[in-house]
Amino acid sequence: MPCWHLYLIRTMEGSLYTGITTDVQRRYREHLDQGGKAAHYLRAHKPLCLAFSQIIGDRSLALKVEHRFKRLSKKIKERIAASGRLDFDRLSGEILFPDQDRA
């Protein structure tokens, strides 16, 4: 059973793109190549760097975490990327905040 990762790509404009994959480096190269497998968003907003990645688990959990992560503010996403760690509930995929500061 493949292990899924959540990843963040920073664009040239400074925005963050979130996705899931079983192979972060392969997927990042696909986005950089700008070919048919690149995300539409990243064709218009050129990738600058891989800002963050973390192992999540199975595909179902990765989809749940991705959905919840995409709803976070950019400030929180930046904080998570800077920390290099994302805490989440392994059943629900809910993002956990030890300090409870979600602003």
C-alpha cells in the first residue's frame, strides 16, 4: 500500500499550492516541466520551490488532510511550512494546533 504525502509548492508570485502524492520529487518535477501532468494552477503560476512535504498515510487520510489544509489561512500555512511539521488527527484528518492560535 503506497504512502501518501501532503506537499506545498511556493510559486514565483509567493502563493502556495497544496497537493498530495505518493512521490513528492516526481510530482514536483512534473509541475516544473509544465507538461500535461502539471496542475493547471501551476501552469499559470510558475513553481519556485518545494516549500514543505510530510508523510500522511493512506490516500483516504491524505485527501482529508489536504481538504482541511487548503481551508487554512496563508499565515497558518506559512507557519506550518516554516516549522516543518504538520500535526493532524489520524482518523478524521483534522489539523491540530497545540497553541490553539488559528489566526
